[in-house]
Amino acid sequence: MGTFVSALVLAFLALWAVPGRAADDSKVKAATGQVESGAKKIGEGKIGDGVEETAKGIGKTVVEGAKLTGEKLKEAGQTAEPKAKSTWQHVKEGANAFGQGVKDFFTKLFSN
């Protein structure tokens, strides 16, 4: 189980680091830009406008960041899914082969 979790974490990190994946981070970047713009307004003495824009930008950054993280996790899960199905298929086939072997053993034992 620990190996599977490690592999899943590595897959997630790889997907996060690879640019140009299906998940679009442009909304997160835009929201971060809004925070920066609001901070600049505060520095220029436009306290009211700056605080409002910064607060909105922070809220959008949190929301869009959560959506992006969800998309990345979904992609990571889809990447790991075929291997999980393959592993289950191997376990199922092994159990079937074992059952057939036990059946053959007792059939030969009692047929003589």
C-alpha cells in the first residue's frame, strides 16, 4: 500500500510540474495578478480600492487554486487507474488458476 501511495504522489508531482497539461492554470494566474494589482494600489495610497481588489483577488486565487488542484488530482487518478485495473486482473487470473489447480489435484487424487 505504501508503494502505491508513493507512486500516486510521484505521479501527482510529475503532473503538477509538467507545463501544458489539460488543467488550465490561467485563471489562477489572473487571480494572482489581481492580488498584485490591489497591493500596488495600496502602495500608491489608494487604500480602499487596493484592499477591495486584493481581497477579491485572494478569494479568486483560493477558489481557482482549489479547482486546479482538483483537476490535477483527477488527472493523476486517471493516470493510475489503468495500472490498478491491470493489477486486479492479475490477481483475479492468479486466483482462477489456483482454483483450477486445486480442482485438478483433487480430481486426479480421487479418480484412481
